[in-house]
Amino acid sequence: MLNNSSGAIERRGLAYPDAPLTRVSGANYTKLRRSLGGYAERVEKPAEIIPAIQRARRMNDEGRAVLLEFITCDEPHYSYRRGL
């Protein structure tokens, strides 16, 4: 899972296109998955990617589901088309 810490929501309302941007702060999906009894890892640095994937593959080979949460940057630009 890619987590840009904004819930992928950054948009102007259609009814009020000149209103300020709305934003939802990002959740920690790793904590959520663990609280439900599953295995998860939060990957915050590029050097952690390959080892996390290797661990996840081993766990999958054992029949376990794995959530890898990759923390990415928050992209401030998005596609917006009036009239939708």
C-alpha cells in the first residue's frame, strides 16, 4: 500500500470550486492491520524496501497475508476538471 499521508484526498468541492482545499490526514495502516491480528510493516526509507519485500515473500510462502505500507511524499498537484 502506498501512503502519502493525506488519504489521497486533496480537492476542491464541486459546488464551491474556489473554496480552500480539503485534506484528510493520513492513517497508519500498519497499526490498523496489527490491531486486527495481522502482520504488517511500515516502510519509510528506500533502503528498507527490498528487505521488507523479502520478509513478506517468506511469510506469503508460509501462507500468511502481509501488508506492506510504503510511506511516500505528499504530491500537492492533482488533475482537476471543472464541470464534473
